[in-house]
Amino acid sequence: MADDGSAQSTTVWPLPKFHFQVKWDSEVLQFQEVSGLDTEAQVIEYRAGDSPVFSTIKMPGIQKTSNVTMKKGIYKSDNKFWDWYSQIKMNTIKRIPVTISLLDEAGAPTMVWTLTNAWPTKVTGTDLKSDGNEVAIETIEVAHEGLTIANA
């Protein structure tokens, strides 16, 4: 008899990446794509002058995070990206927490990335094409001061 899959464990398969949610401060926004959720430690190479080994040792240095890029469809009378970006005045901007959650089938967060003190560095409008039939997409690039990852 063929296995119908009903007896399989829910932890066998990796989660799909298409079911996610983005929260800006306390508001939930709909996005088509989120990228740039990475962090790295810069490498410090060191060799003492009296070391008998003729190579360097490597140590972890300052942690570095990338800017996060988010894309969404353009809606009539929706200027959230431009309104936030236009608040940059004399090196000041309102910084907000941004939370990106990977959701399970029930809509509950399973993995959560939190950006601390996020602010917009770049807003890109859509390209326009008279013979195209794609949805108009706008992009925002967000800088932040730290990335935390939690499993729900």
C-alpha cells in the first residue's frame, strides 16, 4: 500500500520561503521580496614577531550587516516609502524596528529576523514600459544597526 504522507513528521521538510510577513514598527506591510538578511564577522589576521609558525592566526573582528532590500507593488495613494525617506533632515531620521517573520502553514512565525534602528537609505520607483504587462514594483533599501534571529 502506498504511503499517503499522513504519518510523516512535520519537522521532516524545510519551510518554503514564500510565506512571510514584514512589520514596520507596529504596522504590517505586504512585500513581494525581501533580501539582504545576512551578517558576517570581519577577519583579523595576526602574527606575533617571535612566533615559530610562519603563518598568521585568524580571529573574529567587528560584525558587519548588509542593508536589507524590500520590494512591493505600487498601490494608488500609497507613499509610505517616500514619506519615510523624505523625513531625512540634517543627518536625522526616525529609526524604527523592522521585523521579518517566516510563517508556517497556520500563519505563526517560525523564524524571526529583527532589524534594530532601521532607516531608509534608498528608494527606487518602478521602471515604465509602454508594451509591458508587469506589475509596477517599488524598492526600498534599509540600513540598520543590528540583526537578531530568533526561532519561534
